[in-house]
Amino acid sequence: MQLLPAVMLVLWPESAALRYYGCPARHTTGAMTEPAPVDSPESFPGERGEFLLRGPVGALECAVDVPEPARERSITIVICHPHPQHGGSMRNKVVTIMERSMRELGLRTVRYNSRGVGASEGVFDDGYGETDDLFAVVEWVRRTRPNDQLWLGGFSFGAYVSLRAAAKLNLGQLISIAPPVDRYDFAGLPRPECPWLVVQGDEDDVVSADAVRSWADNIKPPPDLVVMPQAGHFFHRRLMDLRGLLKNGVRSHLHSK
């Protein structure tokens, strides 16, 4: 531990993506409404942009950005936001600083709002449906950037969603910021077979830093855990430090341009 960021997707039924990737599906009740038609982009945009993707239960609001041409690498990262019922969205400051740090390293970036957030359709599903949403975004990335290495990142609840999906995807890197290990069943999730950076603030009043340390110590092989001193859950006044930490934490895992 160290001390111290026209292709149309197939419309899947509820939890079908989870079954496809081998994750446990949750049985839900109630009739599903037919989602409105959405035209997913045929190719990955060549500049910053926002659009709607077709997801498992309707539209998913997405934002993409691209690096400067001189820095460009064949890597795309998909970033998952914090808890929707506590104001989490793809515009969260920790999410955007992760996006910025990865783009500065030469990655294409994708942020998205999970079901029920912003312009995304559907309702909150406690991580189950949100994992379906992530698989839908990943499917689009792989259709539009088939030769890119895939990375995942997540903050807080987004760290849980991305870890649920990670073991079923061939990843080059996973980044987990403030994983809520004392609120969700992280111990029951398999370790992904890729480099894994975990960042935790030691003054986090939402996620216990001690719980994260204990959880990470029990993973074999353990992830690269970096505990940032004097950092709370949202890294207020430490976002620029987080940006540098993220870049330094994954730099050795960047493949050649």
C-alpha cells in the first residue's frame, strides 16, 4: 500500500446482458414499458460530444471526448458515476477529473448516466440494471473501436458497478475510487484479471478507509491501493492531486502508441 484520475445496439430485455456475461441476474416484477427509438452513433465521434445510446430499458445519455492527436493511444475508458439516489451523475467532479486525467494520457473517454439519471430512461435498480447499462455502453465501444483496449473506472457506487462487470470483460485496467465496500457485497465479486488501481481518501466520511484497507488486504493478488491523506469522499480541495495520482498510478500500464 502506498501513502500519500448506422450501428444500432441490440435492445436487450431486462437482465439479459447480465445473463450473457455470466453475472447473476435479479428477478424483477412489473411490466416494462417500450423504450423510445434511439439512433446510436455509427462511429466513435472524432471530437467531444454528447448523445443518446440505446440501452436495455431505453435511452442512455453519454458524453465522449478524445485526446490530442499527438497523445492518442488505442485505449478507451468507460467511467461509471456515483449513486444516482444521492445526486450521482456523469457530471460529478470526481468522475470528470478521472476523465480528464485519462484523456491527458491519450485515452478516449466515455461517461454515461445510468438508468433514471439525466436524460437516461428507466429507474434505479441497486446495481443490477446499472450493470446492464454498463454492458450496453461497452458493447457500443467495442463496435465503434474494435481494436482498442478497454479500461473501466468508477467512483463510489460506480466502483461497485464497474467491478460487477469487470471480471466478465477483457480489460486492460480497472480504476476504483472510494469503493463502498461496507455498503455492497464487494467480497462476493471475483477479482478481475487486469491491473487494478484503488484510491481511497483517509478522511472519507461515507466509505470507511479502514474497511477498504481490510478488503484490499484480503484480495489475492491485492490491487494497488493508494490512500490519499487529508482527502474526503468527494476529494474537495484535492481534485488536482487526485488527477496526478491517477495518471501516475496507471502510467506503467499504458501500451505503446
